[in-house]
Amino acid sequence: MLMQRNHIRNLGNISFDTIASHSFHVANIAYCIARMEGMSHEDGLRAMSMGVIHDLAEARTGDNDFISKNYTTMNEKKAVEDQFSGIKFGNDLKNEILEYEKRETKSPSV
């Protein structure tokens, strides 16, 4: 996860921006937004969990930036399947990523 994000070639040298740091920042921001929107601590932790693993497939596929995505084909679904195959709790993690990808999760309290 120390792989640099590819948008650096378009936006300049931002040496601290790795896939890991991106996921860390997304997780913390997701928690804060959930709480600021009136969601519970548990809902915030759920948002944080999705933020941590939302780009996990990029460890296998690479991080294509907004330009290169127009010219490449990534199989993130296969990457997720391969990452979690043979792990007892793999389906739980896979389902977390699938739920994130749907972009439909809402707090039960909202």
C-alpha cells in the first residue's frame, strides 16, 4: 500500500500521497461526515471501515488516474475475489467493499 497514487504525474509531485495515506484520510473524513450528518458513532465506524478498504483492489490493479482510466481495463472484481479467497472472513470483507461500491448505504437513524 506504499504505492504512490498515479494522479501525481498530472498534478505534480505530492510525495506523501500513497494509496494507504489516501485510504486513511478517506476513513477519517467519512467518520467525521457521518457524525456531522447526525449519524451514530457506530454508523461513523461503519463509514470509516468502508473508507479504509474502499480502494483495496488497487493493491493488485494499480491506481489508474482520471486520464488513464479512459485507456485501460481493470478487473477490480477479480482482484477483490482473489484477495479474499481462502480467508474464513473473506466474504465479510468482500461484502463491505461491494456495499461501498453500491453507494446506497444509509444510517438506520436517518
